[in-house]
Amino acid sequence: MTVITISSEVAAYGAEFAERVADRFFAEVLDREDLIERFIKPISTEHERHMLRVSPKYYLSESSAGISFRDYLYGAVNDLASRSNLVLLDCGGQFFLEGHESATHLRLVADREFRRQRFKQRNEKKVRENDGQDLSYRDIVVPAKSDFGQVFEQIERLERRFFTTIFMGQSESDAVYYDAIFNSGRLSFEAMLNLVDELVLERSIQQRLAQFDESSQHATVNPHYFELKNESERDFARLLDLYNLEWRYEPKTYPVEWDEEGRVSLAFSPDFYLPRFDLFLELTTMNQKYVSLKKKKAKRLAELYPGLRCRVVYKKDFQSLFERFEAAGITDQDFAAKFTASNQNGLSQLEAEDLLNTEDEKDE
């Protein structure tokens, strides 16, 4: 499941961004009102629901279910997060799902004066479109002739009080509760969405690796593991180990460019070598500068050493590899029986060639 919680400052594009995130991950968006209507309505009266909208303290009152409304929501939200793709907006999702293995927690902020002006302009427009009628905020009437600059400050105070009251002094502005904080006044939606893609992918990879580690039958540590330079390389090495694919780390360095005096000016040491398949693998990162350099090196390697086989593996290919292993029927549950006891050599060459085909040609 992909579960994302979004906490946003007032007028920091929280609702708009939540919709874009939901479209990206085929998820449902639920805000504070949605939680009341979906989960609280069946166990409450109309008066109780009104009180929940206007008084944060009322969430601590006992419901007809025998526990507080807050605790009832805690169970309902966690249950839903375990079976659905979900985006929770400005409803305390970062607290309800704190520590949840599938949840990525985001915070949207922006310059205060920028937000004040945006709030003012947006609500003045609503008044004009509604022929001068009063507006409402969570069952609170906001007169059409209000100074919306002052209303902005009042709503900010109400939002702070909502979280500190319900969650026992915890503040929604505390960075410790979030995986990432975005300045929505400076970053485009697309830039933020791309960063969310990476966060969700990283969480999925780490979650799968943790599950594999729990059930892995390997008791020994590959002696080359301590040579690895970063977390991505260690993750990839664990993936290879878990599927019994022997590897070497940077075993050879190949010159790929020389200066006018014949001295080596550029060399290439591919990250991994799989001796069983005589195949080199080079991992790459998000940084386009390094991606371009590595692709250049890999291309020169192919030109200068035509018998040598090297594939570029992108971070997104980690997820693809997991899916290919699982599609081939290779799971953590049957790994030991199927690929250790019955076949000490691990995957067949044909299986590994197919599974390790990361299709990097498409990125050329």
C-alpha cells in the first residue's frame, strides 16, 4: 500500500497538492471532514459531529463505541491504511500513522505573507462568486465583510490548537514527524511530486529488504560487503545475496580515455561483477550530472571492449527487480527451499539474464 500524509500550513496549497499526489498513486484523499463523515457519523449524533468541528477538545470525549473519538479514529485510520492507497490531508495523519511501515509523511510550508495574501484573495473571490454571502469554516460562520487578513491569523491559531489539543501537546509544525518538508511557495508541483516518487520508492525498497532480511536463511556476511561505499550499493548487494547471485565489488578498472601524451584521463570501475554470468552492473543516482558521466563511461566501455558486458542499473530498477523476482515465483518465503537446498548455484543463467535485464537501452 502507498499511504501519504500531508500536513500543510494555511493557504500553502495543501488541498491542491493532495489531489495531485492522489492522482499519481491512484489513491483516495481524506481530510478532516471526510474522517468525520466516514468513520464518526455511524457512532455519533449530529450535535456531536458539530462539536467535533468546532471544539478540538471534544475529540477526547467518549463516543458510543466506548472509547474517545480520537482513539476510534486511530483504529479506523490504521485499518484503512493497511488495505488501501491513501492520502490523508490536514487531519493528523502524521500522528495517527506515526511509525506505520507504509506511510510517508509530508509537510507543506510557505512564506507567511505569501500565504496571507493568497488566503485573502481566494476568499474575496469566493465572496464575489457567492453574491456576497457569508462563508463558513468547519461550521464557523465567516462574515462576507470580514478582514480576511485577520481571519487568516484566526484560522492559523485554530489549526495549531486543533493538533496540540487532540494529540496532547504535539505540534504539527515539528519537523520530527515528517519525512520531507516542501516550500510550496518556491517549488513547483511537479518538482515536489518527483521528490515524493523517490521517497515512496525508497520506503518500498527498504520495506521489502527488511521483510527479506527477517526470513533470510543466510547467516554469513559476504566478505565484499564492507567494501561498499553507500547505502544504495549495500541495498543492491543484499538483493543479490538474497537471491544467491555471487558478486564482486569493483574488481577491475578499465581506461576509457587518454590525453595527447597517452596518459589515462578517464577510467571506469563498474560497481558490481557477476562472475557466473560475466556481467558488470553499474548503479546510478538521481543526480543528472553523475548519470550522464556514468552513461558516457559505459558507452565508451562498450566501444573499446566489445566483448565486455555492462548494464547501467537505476534506482527505479530496484523496484522492477523485486517485481520480476516475484513474478518468477521467487519470494522470501520459498527462497531457501527453492534456491538453496535444491540448487546451490542459485538462479539459472537464463533466469538471471531475464531478471537482470534493466532495459537501460530505453534511457539512452
